[in-house]
Amino acid sequence: MSKIMAIKVGKLIDGNGGPVLDNGVIVIEGDRITAVGAQSDIQVPPDAEVVEEPGLTAMPGMMDVHLHIGQFNNLTFRNYRVAQYEISPELQQLYMLFHSQLCFERGFTTLRDEGLMSTRGLLTDHTIAVRDSINLGIFPGPRLVVAAFTVGTGSHLDLIHPRAALRDPDATADGADEMRKLARQNLLRGADWLKTCASGGGGTDKESPKVRNHTQEELDAVCDEAHAQHSYCSIHCFTPESQKMAIKAGADTIEHMVFHSDEMNEEIVKHGIPVCPTLLHRTDRAIEIRSGTGTSQFTLDKMKKIQPFTYETFQAMHKAGVKIIMGTDMGQEPDMGSNALELEVYVQLGMTPMEAILTTTRNAAEALHMEKDIGTLDAGKLADILLIDGNPAEDITVLQPRENIKVVMKDGKIFVDRRNGKDKSVINVDYGSWQLADG
């Protein structure tokens, strides 16, 4: 017989966008929610374990749908260009797990990893192994959704590495047939999504964000293959031209959207494509961190130059009614686990705190096609639940301090517990006490 638990809280945010509920209760049996509502309306089973936290707020587990858990993050590495040649893929894989746990500790119960390429080729297999080890219960961690790089020679994601670096010829493809083959190989490996690029990007050296990365036929092949195998495709797009190509190809999500046009915003709304803006990656703080971790001056200047366009595009998308989903593009910076800073930027640019919460809960789950199981606190869904010290519907910044995330529950199991008298964690080293791997 499954264990029954009832969590009573002072405030409850169910992730559906309605008012915050005072004196709420969530009843859980096994890994799923069986009832949610006001304590006065819900009958708690007599054999339930009752958790009473009148000073805390319950909300759904958060999601970051665009990050790179295997990149050399500033929290764990000194210089990413050095790390590219000093760190083995095997050690990098262990950092994938560690980075995902840093996010999990801060309330992110689901992550979509948007792919990684090393100087030895794609690291898709490594990421999938981390995902599977968590799913099998070998390691505690968030629910990982793996998107595999499916890109061409000299594309934005190929230029993450220095131009003079040796490359694995099997890591990229050219032409519609070869792109389709690479897509099939990635799906055969076990990728959940495919990730490709329609334009240049911001964080790479000597590359214009406005260049075209693939032909329409290449993009069509990648999306078609994803959909043929009941999978999905996310497309990196900086420009209206690339957004038009992505829409035509059948993109399931559009990533970044630095530049915009009213016409493309209308088309994106018409087609119902969620957009992940990744604004934290564009902030002055991100640029400052990158300046100390090996990033070229060309790239730093480019990041600063596109910053105002990124913010303007976000505001235009929000006004047009584009469905926005929360993603940070966290990789090299900022600190793994500080993902909730992204939500503050959304609020600074005009969202209400509740709208921002929806980007990381309901909207994110719908974009991942996982809304039947996660994203809101509703009966029948998996019990991915956070208990927060503070009310993020009034002050979105309460989601940032680690100590405010009092409880992290995934699938009905408490993995993190920082309530009074509790000290449960998934990371067994003091926060920040680890050495930099290339220090």
C-alpha cells in the first residue's frame, strides 16, 4: 500500500495562474497528487502523515528548459578554454551530474539539457547516461530531458570550440540527407529532443548572430525526423529570418529570439510555438563573469551589443501574447543553481510575478509535452512540490536564496529538507567548498 501524505501550508500556488490560495493542502499517495485545495474543503485521510507548515508557500517544482549541464561553469571551472583540453569527457560527465544536482537543490525538478559538443565529439551519450542513472534511482537529481546537437559544419554550436581545434567529423553533418542521418543517430542513442540552429549566436568568437546556419531543407529534415519518431525539435533563432525558417520547418520550441519583427511574433502566436528567451545569459553580470573565464573581447562586445535588442524582443513577445517558457542558457555562467535569477529579469521587463512563475511551471511543462504529469499542482499529477519561505507571487526574488527553498519533493519523495531541525541534501559537500577543476 502506497504511503499517504498531506502537506498543509499557509499559501498555495497551483501553477494554473489563479490567485494564491490561503491555508491550502496537498494530499499525496505514492508518487502522485490525489487532492489539492483549501484545508476547509479537503478531507485528509485518517492514515495520512500530516506535514503542517503554515509559514511556507507550496508551489510546483520549477523547470529550466534551456541549459547545458556539462559546460565548464564558472562555479566549478576557472577557464573554459583551458578546460576544453584539460578535462576528459568522463570527468565532464560527472560534472553534468553535479551541475544538475546544484539546480535540483534550488528547486528545479526538471531540466531540459540543450546539448553539448566537446573537442572529442558529441557528449549526447554521456548526458543520456546521467539522465538514466537518475531515473533508475542510482543518483538523486532532477528529471532530465536530453536534447541532442544536430548541427552542420561551422554552425553556431560548432563554433563553441576554437576554429583551429580538431573536430570529430561525426559530430556535425551537411545536406538534408546527412542531417537526417545525424538526427536518426541521436534519437537512436536515446535523445528526447533534437537541437539545431537556424542562425548564428552570441557567445561565440568571430561569428555574426545574423548569419544563416542551415538551409531550409536541412532544418526541414531535422524536424521531420524528430516528428516521425514521435520526438521534438528546438531551434536556436536570433533573427526574424531564422524564426521564419524555424516555423516553416515545424519547430516545437524557438530558443533565444534576440531580434524580432511584429510579423514573426504574430506567426509564432498563430502557430502556438513556445519561445525560450534566455535573458539571464545576456545580463551585465553574465558578461562580467565571462570576462574572467577565457571569453574573447570580440564575444564580450557582441554580448553587450545584443543585450538591448534581447530585452526589447522579450517585451514585444510578451505584449503580443507569445507563450514564454523559462530557460537560462546556463552553461559557462552564472552559477549553476542560480537559475531563478532568470525570473527576476522577466519581472523587471514587465511580467507580473505570477506570469513569471507560469513560465517555469505550467508553460514549461506544456512546451515539453509533459503537462499530463508535471507543471501544476493538480490531482493525478506527479508530486513535484516545493515549499518556499516567502511568497513568490508577491516577490519573485524569494526563489533565489538557497535557504528559502525549504523542501524539494520529486515524485512524492522529499530529496531536500531545510526546515527547522532538518538537514537533508543531495550534495554531500559544503556549498562552495569544492576546488575549481582546472585551478
